[in-house]
Amino acid sequence: MLKPLVFAAELGRRTVGAATAVPGVDLALARAVLATSRLGPSQLETAMTGERSAVGSFQGKAATVLLEANPRGASALLARLDIATAQDAEKLERLAGQYFKLKKYDAALAMRRRAVQLEPDVALRWVALARSLLRATGGHIVHDPVAGLVEGPLPRTEEAREALARAEQLDPENPFVLHERGELEFEHGDAAVGLDLMERALARQNRATWWTDLGSAYRKPHIADYDRSLDAYEKALKLKPTSPTAFRGVIIMGCRADQDWPRLWRSAELFESARGRNTAAKLDLARTLRELFTAAPEEQQIDEALAALDAAHAVGLRVSWPTTSLIVYRLQFLQRMQSSFALRRELAQRSVTWLGTNSAGHSRHRQKLLSALIYLGREDEALKLIDPMPWTPYQEVDRQRLEKMAADTHLIRGNLTPYQDYSAQRRAELPLPGESQMETLIRGKRIAVVGPADTGDRLGEMIDGYDIIIRPRLMTEFDEEQRARLGSRTDIAYFSGRDIDDFRDEASAAVEAGRLQMVIGRGLSMASAGEDLPDWLRFYSHDYSLGFHGPPMGIGRILYDVLQFHPAQVSLFNIDFFSGQKAFGKGYRPAKDQQMGPYSIVNEVVLAHDLAFEHRLTKAMAASGVLDAQGVAGEVLGLTEEQYIQRLETSSALTTRTA
């Protein structure tokens, strides 16, 4: 839906821009847009009843587009509205729904409180109020996928819980209310209770979107129940075979879980059969590609499948974007890296062709476009589309997104200064815990970033000579072999979201004993860390935002974070970008997580990231003159992208074990 909405937004922006040049028209137009909401049920009513309205859905999207294009009129209308004396609860809900989308959370909350006063015995009003209470006034830190940690709405969890309890009293058999309670508890309360409530709702009513929600919940890092997540996504896809969200969930969770490739391809054929044109031809191609998805295809079968795919592309026949992504994953698990990255470049080109270059004030559209252009090596084109700022954003978060994307586009071209300037500006605008201490530790210092791979290097003495030593896990005890390979201390330890809770007590003890100075977690984990953070715990504020296939991996994120604080030098040790014999050194991960295969953490290397782009991004950081790499890390970083991809095809670290 992204491209049609962007085109509609551009048309709306031009129309509104011309019309509102006449005094008073902006207010009149805002009134007219909202008046059309009477054509169908409100969005929340549709969600609660499960009865879709094509007219209402179209009207809701069109109204949002036109109101976003006319912020002055929307604000003027809101200023003239006397919510306290309004008498029409249904009209208030329609208004609240639109202003909620415009991030006018205070206004939406006031409207829904008034609607509850007018109709206290209608369950829908309490459900709507609960949603607004979870997006109440500011004062909270939330994670934005582009800008990183930003100011956001503070959830009033207990009030929302009470509102949903009232809704359930009024309509005790309504599965929608049960599902809403489940989502609230999962996100803001007891996750186990939330999952149980969501499953109970599905037992009462079988909805594709609810199965998708359940699949998303089970895949969260603190749950990580891959099998149940996969089952939920499959049920969603069977109910709605055209759903790309459900199909993408099947793909990712199937690759993380048991890696039953024939099972995944059956879902692909179901998805292809339900979508678009040339269905018969695409299904013929899908049947030909089945041999690629046998449990252990022979080399000849792989070659034949790839030849069939090339022949189809030559005549303009392509399977869908998600199905092509599944093929990319299968090829990477088979270590057919050159073919897989060629397909991913083709996906990037398809994205550029489909998206076009007119983002119409839509920052996420611009992000996807820039990511695809950068993946194709068209950095100069990308820079022209983002610097200077291509439009004046209405929302503050959109300003932050545009500035962040400009800084990241400069960085991929080897220019670190815009990123450092942007980061300093964001620290001034939104001071976060640990930022000052981190800057004190890093600014002007020589930093060693020590990876987890056993590269054969024995550079421990060199590592110990750096001012600050950073590792992607906590290590405070070193035997003789580890000291020779890794050095003998840890000053700063980075953790992933799934690891930080397990090591928190150990990290606290290490800080107290003077063996560790700081622990750093991913920004998206901050919300689950609680309110009272210890002085030694920091969550970094942002990732590189223009990866076509996900953010950087652990070492890439560390380098990106450290470079914002103006170090004198950063040196990289003990990493070979998964091109060597082992993914991790001895003892770093459990046995099942030493190589790719069913349920292995190493699968994330290809599922959530892109090895070729990781290599390119690190080279861009090195081009700034601040970063260098020692030993095997320097050798691999010196390879061309083509040479690096060739090396991945023979890497033992990426060999897939069987279940």
C-alpha cells in the first residue's frame, strides 16, 4: 500500500497547496474532509465487528492523506472544536481516529473521554479510550525505526487496563475486547497472560490479523518461541493467502525454526496462487523451483532451478518480492552467495522502479528508496534526494528521520562529519542516560573493538595497549590463550536485547569490582529495561538507517555508535565477517549456535542482516580515516566486494548443519 498512498499524498499535497492559498479555505477543506467520514463505519468499529467496509477503508486513508497535507487546516479545526460540549459520541470517535493518526494524542484522548461520558454503556467507547490511554501525553522515550530513540507518548497502562475491563463487563463475549486486553498485557504487563488472552480470543473468533499479531508476539526476543510463531503465521496465511505480512512471517520464522524447506515452499505457492497477474505462469515457475526447496538439493538441481529463474526473468516473469526473498535465503543457506546477492540486487532495482522518486512528504517511502539506491551503489543519486532536506516536515520525528538519512547517506560515502554533527545535535535535544559518560570514555581516545571470531590472530598485547577495549559480550576472566588472542580486560561491553537480562547481575558485580566501566544495549530494548537504570547502563540511540536488508550486525552497530563520539582512532580486531572457519571463538556461544542450522542464532547473519553490505559499510567507515582493522580483519576488509562474496561461498562459518 505504500506506493498508492504516496501517490495519493502527492496529489493531495498539490491540490491542498493550491486551494489553501485562499484565506479560510484550509479550515473549510479540513471540515469537508472529516465530513466525508459518514460514508462508512469508523475504523475502530470495523476492527471490533470484523465487518470490512471498502468505502469506509478508502475514506479513512484518503482523509488521513488530505489532513496530513493540510496541517494548518487540521489544527485550526481542532482549535475551534469545543470537545467538552460535544454531544455526538460517534462523531467524536471519527475525529479522534483521524487526529490520533496525526499524532495529536492529547486531542484524541480528550475526544474519547468525552465519548465515554456520552455513551458509558457502549463497549466500543471504552476500547477506544484504552487505545488513547496507551498513547497519552509526552514524556516517554520510544524507538523509531529510522531516527532511533525519540520522545514519544507515555502509556497510562493501569487506566487503559481499567478501561478494557469495563469494556469486557459491558460485552463479556466479545473476542475483540479479549484480544485488546491480550495485546496490552503482552506489551505493558505480563507477557504470558497476554499470550493466553490473545489465544483465547482466537478460540472464539478465527481472524487472520489476530493470528499475525500472535505470531509477532511469539517471535519477540524475550519469548523466541519460533515454532508457535510459525504456526500462527501459517494459520493467518491460510485464512488470508494474499497477506504479505503473514507470508513474510512464515518465511522468517520457518528459517529460524526447523527449516522445513518443502513446507516453506508450499506457503510460497499458496501466496503466489492468490496474487496478481500471470498466476498460471508463476505457478508453473514455482513448481519448477520446488527442487531448490527439497531438504538437500543436489548441485545440479540448484543449477537447474537458477537457470529456470533466469529464463523467467528474461521474459519479464517474476514471482513476488517476498517469494524472491525466500529464494535468496534458501540460496544463502546453501552457500550460493553470488547468486543470492545478485537476486538481492535485483530486488533493490525492483524497489527503485516500483517506488519512483517522488516521496510526497512520506519519510518512510524516502527511506526505502534511499536504501535501495545505496544498495545498488548509486550513492550520489541518493544524496541528491536527501540533502538538502527535500521538504519541510510537519512532524518533528519526520525532521529527525530526514536529517538522520542525510547523515547516513554521507557516511556510506566515507564522510563521517555529518553523522557526528547530527548525533551531537540529538544528544543536546534529547539527553539520554549514559551519553555524557560515554562521550568522556571515547572522545579523543584510542579504542579497540574486539570481535568474537577465532581468526588465528594473537594480538592480545596490542589490544591491551588501547585506552578503551570494547567487546560484544562481557568478559572479565581470561586464561592464557584468551589473553594472547583477545587481550586481558573489558572496559565497555555491548549486549543484544536477548542477552542483556541474563548478564545484568554479572555486569553489575563487574562494575562494582572495577573490572568494567559501562554496559550498552540496543535502543529498541530500552523500553523493557525499567524506569530506574543504573549509571553504568546505557542504550545507544540509533543504528545506521539505510540498510536495504536490515541494520548492521553487532560489530557494525558498535563501530557506528562509537564513531559518533569523536574517537582519535578505532581499531577492529578478531573479526573476519564470517568468511573464515568458525563463526565464534571457543565458549562464546552454545554448541547449537556455532554454525547456521535449525534454531541457531547464527541464522540471523543472513535473515536479519546483509553480509555484503556489512562489508561495504565497514569499508566506508574506514574511508573516514578514523577506523582501521588489524590482522585478519584488515585482510578481509581489503577485499573487493566480489572477492569477499567469493570467500563466503567456501566459509566454514556459514556451513549449515542439519537438525
